[in-house]
Amino acid sequence: MNKLLLLGLSILFFTFSATAQEIKESENPVEDEFNSIIENSNDYQGYKVVDYSDLIKLKQNTASFISNLNNEIVTQKNTIDQQQKEITQLKKRS
């Protein structure tokens, strides 16, 4: 019974470890795409030959990712401002 429990816990641990690693890797899709382009590019006399369409796609995805991050920053700043106003109002009441 103990061996079966140990085996089940081991499988569960490795499953969660793999899932956590996948989540961690996908936190930065731009880096993942750079790595993919480097791995899939061809070598020529010590240089990497990259498909032009892959570079254009990378450029667009990078710009989109940065834009989304900027939007998230603005949203978080607005939330902070809203919370600061609420704190100020609550302090005035007391």
C-alpha cells in the first residue's frame, strides 16, 4: 500500500513539475519565438540564416507583446490611482 501511495505521489509530483515548467517557459512568448527562430535557422559559414518571413512575424509579435504590456501597465497605474483616491477619502472620514 505504501509503495502504491509513494508511486502515486511521485507521478503527481512529476506532473506538476512539468506543468509548472511549461507555464514558466510561456511567460515570455517573445523569448520563446527568438529561441525557436535560432533553433530552426540554417547555418552558413558560422552565420545563422533566418527566413525573412520569420523575422517579420517576430517583429509583429514583439510589437504586439510590448503593446499589451504597456496596456497592462496603464491599467495597473489607473488601479493604483483609484486605490490612492479611496485611501485618501477614507483617511478624511476618520
